[in-house]
Amino acid sequence: MSKNLKQRILIVSMRNLHSQAFRSAEYEFEDAICTFDNADILTPEFAYSLFPQINKKLANYAGLTIGNGKLLKSGCRTSTVEKEYDLLFFICQHFWDITCINSIKEWRKKSHKAVLWIDEIWAKEVLEYKTKLCLELVKDFDYIFTTQAKSVDAIANLLQRPCYSLPYAVDAIKFSPYPLQPQRNIDVYSIGRRSPIVHKALIEIAEKNNFLYLHDTLKGLQMMDYQEHRSLYINLIKRSRYFIANKAKFDSVNQTGNQEELGSRFFEGAAAGAVMIGTPPISEAYNTYFNWQDAVIEIPDNAADVADIIAELDTQPERIKRIRQDNIINSLLRHDWVYRWSQILDKVGLEQTPEMLSRQADLKNLAQLLMQA
């Protein structure tokens, strides 16, 4: 980050409020912005005394009852934006996160432009009363981005604000297994939601063979330290031969309304050079961002024969090598956070920093080295 330039970006981060593991990609994005742009981070905190919590419940009851989103409270301490910024950037994982903005004074006055990037919001949820009330707060933002491409029109129609699809990305340099090229001693790595049938089949392989199947065994999603969690996760994927990647919330049709979207797993698995197996979404976004051969080895969620599929792939070492290389190269050239940030800056009319241009050059150089390997 340039020391001779003023901080032009203010990032509002939820990292002091929430520590669920699924938020780690968002916090990584925030930290990445700070490395290649000139940014401050505002980290609201909960007010833990009894009175603010009672006040929060009363305010939310009143806000929901009379339909006034400005009354909704997230339970945060009040903070004030003291400096002026060219852009305020706020990542929300869930629509209720937006209520945090009500605890921040002067944010709109001190920000020339304001952008909200909301991760999970399904089109069927947009018209639900509680969601609509929270989204009323978004009208104070100039631009809205969401990872869920098929929700864009619903959000734009409701709020009459520009809304765009912006998919996940990764720190592609950290995720890249090069130049160290660690041994891939984990046969299959699965994290988060999973197909019970595929899971059972992989358990049986692991019990009968010299086969390491790494998967979640505990309930609970809280991170003790976001950066340590992210680092461990990255290193595990780098050491995995196969990585399970399925369309977002594939097992929660009641919530998604059969809407098929790209989740973060696809970007993470590809960047680390794992061979991804699973069920990708049937969507334009998937066809756009993962349009190379064998980006995902597609299997149905009831693939009890997953052992046979893996065994067949293992007989094709040249194909596996190509898949790994294609996954990593495409991630370096297309799916680093710097590219997503560039898209946002382009919409709000801000120029890229020298650090951004330098990072893109580094990513291209690393990709070219891999092409020659």
C-alpha cells in the first residue's frame, strides 16, 4: 500500500462481529484490498451491556412492526466516520448484516461513493418482508454487487439501484501451489455441505484402502483466528488430489427455490490446483467463469460409484496434470481478488492503483511460468 497517498477507501468489516468460517473469504477480500489499494478498515463491535441489548430488541420490534428499516439495530456500538473517503465498501454475507450501517454515523456524508457487496441473497428471499425492510437501507448506496447472479434483477427491481453480479475470487498467489509444489497426500477433501451418499461411499473407501478422506466431523463454524483458519484451509487444498465442489446450498431447495449459483468452493479448489469433483450449477455464471475443459468433473449427488470415478481418473495422469495446470492458470489470470476490485473501481469511476497493476503483472508472470512447465 502506497504510503504517500491518502486513504481513499473505507472498508466496513464484520470481522469483529462474526467469526463463522464461511465468512473467511470475505475477510480475505478486505485484507487483499488493503495490500493493493489505500484503505482504512472500520470494524464495528457489539455493545455487550444489558441496556443496548434491550434497546436492540425494542428497536427491531418497532422497526419490523411499523416497517422502518432505519430503526433496525445490529447490536453494535455507535461509531462515527471522521475522515472523507472516495469510496465506502461494505461486504455483507447475509442481508441482516446491512443493519450494522445504522450504527455508523456520518458514513454517507463522508463517502463520495458507497458500494455494497452482498453475498447470500436468494431471489425468492428478496420479496420477503424482513429482507425487503433490510434492503431499504441499501438505497443509500450507489451500487450493489452480489455473488448470486440470478438475484440481480430482483434486487435492482426492488431498490431501483444499479445491481451487478460479482463472483467470488481468491488470493490466487497464496492459493497457488507453485513454486513449492507440496505433496498431495490427501486423496479427497470435503468441507461444508455434502451429499450423504457420496460421503458414505468415500468413508467406505477410506476404511478399506490406503486412502485419506478428509472431511468435517464436528458441528460448529466458529473460527478462533480468521487468518490462521484461512491459511490452514489453503494448505489443505494444496495437498489434496481431489476436492468436492457443489453448487451453492445444493441441499437447501426450500431456501434457494431451485436457484443454482456458484459458491466459493469452485474458486478455492481451482486456485489450489485440486481436481474438483461434484455438481456445478447450471448457470451462465458457471459457463462464463469456469469455461475450460474439466474445470469440474461432474458427478451426481447420489454418485455411490464415486470410488470407481476416482479410480478411472487415477489411470489418466496426463489428464490430471492438465486439469491441475488449467485450474491454477485460469485462477491466476481471472480469479484473483484484484480483478474483482478492478471491476468495482471501474463502476464507481476510480482509477486502479500502481499496486494493483503490479499485482496483475505478477499474476500474469506466474501463469506464464506454469504454461512453460
